Amino acid sequence: MGVKDQIVDALDGSRRRTLSLLEPPADDDLWRQHSPLMSPLVWDLAHIGNYEDLWLVRALGQPGVGEQFDDLYDAFRHPRRARTSLPLLGPDAARSYLRDVRARALDHLSSVDLDEDGGDALLKDGFVYGMVVQHEHQHDETILATLQLMAGAGYRPLAPFGPRCTGAAVPAPEVLVPAGPFAMGTDAEPWAYDNERPAHVVELPAFFIDATPVTNQTYLGFIDAGGYDDPRWWTADGWKWRQEAGLAHPQFWLRDDIGWLRNRFGWIEPLPLDEPVQHVCWYEADACARFLGQRLPTESEWEKAASAGVLANVGEVWEWTSSTFAAYPGTVAFPYREYSEVFYGTDYLVLRGGSWATHPTVSRATFRNWDYPIRRQIFSGFRCARSTEGT
């Protein structure tokens, strides 16, 4: 299969996924804002089309389909909590916009030159097409997070989505990663984002890292031991968040007279003890790791272990690390600052690995996700690490 055929298949796959996720909810649910943390789903739908219009049509020199929508669907101009007040396209009009943009993009793809030896950097190895495919899959995961939040308001699909968590046993609870250098980031992955580049050598001391993410059963040990009520395990900011939020278990957990349950897309079911804990924020992950006598890994430790192939169950939940989101040495913003550069700093913590809701196109060892330490609606968990000193 040629590169263009692969691109067409990838574009088609992401679109089919988007439309299938948004088919079960009623139009009223697509319009409604179910949480101030999330956009109304109809905004996500048309934003996906507008992004493709910008990058696969206009950025490649073709007449645009919907320039008049640029302001409405600019994620930086309008915070999520305010998007319901905008004159958004309705569900049918948004789907029509997506079809028109896709037809224009595919028509141009048939004649474009994907020169691997030079020329337009957007077209090299089909980068801009990969960027758009990944963008849509990332919004699909956001859509799934919104659908999960809708469960609290009575939404329930015919069957719950995911997770693809196995809870598979491994021979040892943790693995030793030897000291030494490794190449972090990538120069070879054609669809990698700017924040994953360039590859650079990082020297690390030896460390231990859990073979699998922390499970619900292990996290219950933290709860049962009074971990949410003991400030010893929390950072100062984390303890402040814990007191203000008044929370004592992961999001979407419930308890009845028999035991712990979870709400999974409106389906109430017994808590699966062997699955990785999810819907915990960074503060909760950090506190539980401290309670267990461990810590969260740095993102360089996580990537070295993942690259060495010693981590099991990667891709079941996003895994919090202890690292803030920062540029690599020599990173150049491309093709626009607003994807990565404007987020660098101490406000955001890095997550690695992908979740059950993450498409394989995005799940690679070098991929970097980031969010505020208070975020719980994302499909986030963690695995623990520890230094070798004193062992």
C-alpha cells in the first residue's frame, strides 16, 4: 500500500470513529455542555472539520471551505465554559461541513507531491496529514471523556465503552532499569509532534519501576488506610486541593452496602480489582505513591523503561509522571506555537503511555500528554518508581 493510500485509510478511520461515537447521543445532548471542563460535543465535531480545513486545504494552497468559522472554533479565543454561548453549527450542519472539507482535502491529496527528499516540510512523509489524523483521534478521546461525564446526568449508551484493561499478571512486581544513557525523543517518527523532537541523549542513574500500573485493589489499600485523611502523603498543594474538593476516592467510584462500584458510561458495575485505577488526578497519584513508599517516575525514566520494553500493560491508562511539561533541548515549534510551546512551564504535568481510549496512532513511547494536576476526568492512572539508593 502506498503512502497516499495509507493516509486515506487513516483519515477515513478517524472520521468513522468520530461519527460512531457521536451517533448514540441525541441532538440535545450534543448541544448541551455537560461540564465546564469540556466543550459541548457539537463544538468538538465542527472544530475537527475546521482544523482539517485549515491544514489540509488552506495551508496547502487551496481555497478554504469555511473561513467564516475560524473564530468560532479557535480553541484559544473561546474557553470551553463559554462555547455554548457561541452561534455554533448544529449537528447536521457540522457533519455537512466535515463532508465538504474532506472532499476538498482528498481531491487535493490525489495531486500533491509527498516528496521525502525536501520541499514543503508540511508534506514531508505526509506529516500534515498525520497531524490532522492524530488531532481527530485526540478529540475522540476528549469526546469519550465527555460521554463519561454525561453518565452522571443520566446518559447511558447501549453498551459501555472500553476499557481494554487486562489486569494481566507479570513475573515480577518491579523491574530494575540499569544506569546509563538513552536516546529520548525521536527524529525518525514521521508523524511525531514538535514536543517529541529532537532525539537527545539523557543520562540516568539506575532505578526501579513497577512492571504494571497501580491497580484498583492497591489503591483501595491507600483509601482503607486513611490515605485521603493523612496529610503526610500529600504535597502542600495536594493537601489543599484535597481539603477544598472534599473527595475521598477516584472519580466515578461509588459505594453501597456490599462494596465498591464504578459508573462506567452510565453502567453501574462492581469495581474490577485487578484493573489499573483510573480517573485519579496527579495529587492523588503522588500521594498514593508516597503511601506505598515509592514515587512517580520522571518522564525520562518512563520513556527509557518503555523503550527497553520492560513495562507491561502500557496503554491501559494514561500514566502520571513527576515531570512538568518542558521543551527538549533544540526543540523548534512546528507547524504552530499553540500546539506545544504555549503550554511549556510548571503549570502542567506530563502523562505518558496512552489509555484504552487512545488510538494506536497516538500511542507511541515518545508521545507526551500534559494536563493540570487537578484533572480527573481524563483516563489517567499511574505506576510507581523508586531510586536504588539504600537497596
